[in-house]
Amino acid sequence: MTPQIWPLSRANGPARGTFVFVNPKARNPTLPQGYAGVIAAASKAGDETASASGIIEVTSTVRGLLLLDGRDVGYIAPGYNRTFSEQLIGRHQVRLTRGLMGPDIEAREVATEEGKISRVAFGVKSPIRKDGSAAPIGRLVIASHDGLDGEVYVDDYKVGHLDKSGTLTVQNLIAGSHFMLIDGAGQSMSGLVDIRPNDTTYTEARPEVPTNLSVIAQ
């Protein structure tokens, strides 16, 4: 394979990005040395060579430009979601900035897993008390039942992962009422939890019953 770089016609509007076309039967496509630092090729010969991927979902309470692993992926508006599918398995950096050349507002690192949604929230206040704060705190213990397994969020802030039939303990939660979400593959649970000062709140987590089922009587 010997790819070439040539100017793209922009007569019908902007054509952003670099496009690489390879033989679909190529098993190990490579680039000439002079292009290796500019673009990267990947084989698309079929399912047997396709890379495993996950999904990154971003929410924000403030407007800003999103950079995903350093790439400009567009703006996000307050209260809206942006979803990025087919992200390679592993760790990714998501940055919310004031513009392509502007400073970061916030930056997060997120790990993707095959077939799962990894969530990133910007502008969210942590429900975990920081060092030096005098806010009263308590502890939350979550126990998995009926096979529930997934990422755990408190007030949209990720606090850990709940394993199937396991438990998760969240320390130093600020006392008060919080919204908890357990988000797993094909199953979830959500609701309010009350954290009392200097006390432990125990929660039994079970998958929610789907509400979009229909019954046909014959």
C-alpha cells in the first residue's frame, strides 16, 4: 500500500480532516515513513479485525469547546449531552475549554470499556467533602442484588463501580439528600439517598423494572 496526500476539493464546502483509503482486504496496512507522523491507517477488513470500542457521553452545566484526546469535537451547551461512539478501549482525556486556543475550564480522564457508556460531567459540584471543609459528612454503603452491576454516580459525580453481588462504600459524603444512579449494561437503578451526619446509610441496589414493556393478549 502506497497512499498519497492530495488537496481535497472544497468547491462544495469545507472538507475537514485527513482521509485515508486502503484496500479493504489489506491485513496490515502501513504508511510510508514520511507520512507516519501525519496520519495513521487502520485495517477495516471485517469484524475479525475491527477494534473493540466503547461510548463516551459528556454533560455540562457550562458552555465550552470539547477536546477529546486533543481533538476538537465541537461545543457543548449547558444542560445538553454529547455522545461519542466507537472510542477505542482504554483511557481518554476530555477537556472543556473556552476555545481552541483558550484555557481549560475543566479536564477529566475517562476509561472506556467494550460496549459500555462512560460518562463525563463538567460543572458538577463534588458531593465528597474536601480536606479542610467543615461540612458534616456521612457514609454510604451500597449492596448489589439480583445481578446489578455498573458505575455509580452521586449527583452526576462518579464515585466508583458496584460489582455484581458486591458492595461499594462511599466515604465522606456531605450530609443531605443526594441523587444516586447505578448505570450498568442493560440495567440501572436510580433514586434519592439521605446521608446523615456521622452515620452510615445502607442501600440495597436492584435493577429497575423496565416501564416500556407492552403486553399483547390473545
